[in-house]
Amino acid sequence: MATLKQVAAHAEVSVQTVSNALNAPHRLRPDTLERVNRSIELLNYRPNRNARSLRTSAVELIGYCVPSWPDQAHLVMDQFLHELCAAAEKTGRHILLFTAPPGVEGMPTYDDLHARRLVDGFVLSQTETHDPRHGWLKDTQIPFVSFGRVWKETTQPGPWVDVDGAAGSAMAVQHLYETGRRRIAFLSWPRSSGLAEDRLAGWRGRCKQLGLPTGGLAVRCGEDAIDEGARATAELLDSDQPPVGIVALSDILALGALRELGRRGLTPGVDVGVTGFDDSPLASVVSPGLTSLRQPMDEIACELIAILTETQSLTGTTSGVPTERLLQPELVIRGSSAPG
């Protein structure tokens, strides 16, 4: 494999000029940059990533812990991972996938990967209430950025990008209201989930603004499962005043609602309007199609990579890059709430 000195000799420039071509091409004249790049290509030169990272503190190889889903594939997070890899590759970087135990038990894995220079920083996802990873990475001064906030913390322990779940739930309520529905329920997760409380607050707040009832209309599901969504829907439909609209915290719970409606001979979108959250691939293939809130995964991934690679410290900003971004979801309307 060619060395930096050999590339410099072939291009008839200094070693520093080759280094500038790799790390700061804007410093070179176009003709010089073209000559150096031609030599790099002809000699098949590949920079030593570890040595370069040690010199520049650049984030080039990014670690991502793949969430464990023992019971089902999480299609939305699969989509996120694809977008994250694509966003990193656009900047000349790559994603290293790994697994680790949840909570503090997984910290040695993060520590080992960074200590051995296998990664320069981390992207976190599936954040939980009082998630320990963020504070640990901040205290050890390891670069990271989080897809999702750490719930029930007065101050976020590091940079993050998230989707406004409360605004999404409010959009779903508004949509069902505009289709003429006045009794709108909510399928939620356990109270321990900060994400669930955020989306529940959005539903409750918009119902209050519109003068709609909320008492007895929020049902908590034990887990994010189709069976739980169906059970909760049955509970709502068996009540003295059943709802005519259902806002589900996830597409999975919404699919359970559709199943229960079908079992009772009710038509989604006609008898009861149903919305989900995530706009997973299943939302467009079920019949009727599921109205859902789409998270802008491509924008999320690009923002995460930008923050991680351009922020020089764990607080503040560099080059105008904000370290906290709250993005808006998009309501995708299908037959489950508004039949054509």
C-alpha cells in the first residue's frame, strides 16, 4: 500500500500538500488538488484512519448500538439505520454496528470500542427515562449525539435530535375532528415511558383546545404489540360511550385497533377513524391504509451526523450547528381515517 510520502513524490508536492488535499482541500488551488487526487487514485492510497483520527480528533467511524427486539422486527428503526448509514457515507464516514446490554451494564462495551479507537463517537437511539448512556458518555468526554431526548431530566445531558410527538398527536386529533368526530380516544404505553407521556399530552392538550372529552378515553397498553392494541380497543368499544376516533401512539397499536374493528364488523374510517404514528411500511399495505404520522428519517439522520461531526464540544455550537433539534412529523392520510 502506498504511503503519504510516495503520493507526495508522485504528485511532486510536499507531504503537507497531500495532507491538505485529504483534510482541507479548500486550501489548495484547483489544479494542485486535481493533481494530488490523481496520484492518490493511481497509487491506490488509503489514509490510516486511526492515525488521522488521533491527530485531528475527527469523527470518522461512528458506533451505533443495534436495539434488541426479541419479539418483532422494528421496521421504523430499520429505516432509521438505513438513513443513518447513507447520511454518514455522504460525509466520507461509516457506521459500525454493535450490540450491548441495556443500561449501565452496556457501558463497558462503549468504553472498549472507543478506547481501542474502533469508533470516534456514538449515535444513540431508543432513549429511555433516565437513560444512563448520555451522562456517562458526557462525563468521559466521548463524542455522541442522541436520536431522542432523555425523558424526565431537567437538562438534557448532551446533543439530540427528536421528533415532536406531542405536536404529532395534536395533528392526529385535529384531523379526526375535521372529519366530524367528537369523541376521540388514545392508545398509550405505560406511564414509565416519557415518550408515551409526551404524545399523550399532545392528545389531551388538543382535545382540551377543541372542547372534546378526555375522561376514560386514554387506555394504557402493557407493551407495543398488536394484541395489546386490540385489547385496548375492545375495552374502549365496550364502554358506555365508545369513541368514534382512535389516536394510537404507534402503528403497531393502531394495527391492533384495526384488527378489533374488523372482528366486530366495523369499518375503519367509516365507523371509527384510526391513526397511528411512525408511518411504518405496514401502514401503506394494510386495507384500508393506515393514516399515520411520518417521522422525517432522512432529515433526522443528516442532523445527527452534522451535529456529531461539526460540534467540537459536548455543549454549545460550532459553525452555527445547533445541538438540539425538534423536528415536525408529517400526517399521511389514508383510508383508516378518511375513506376516499
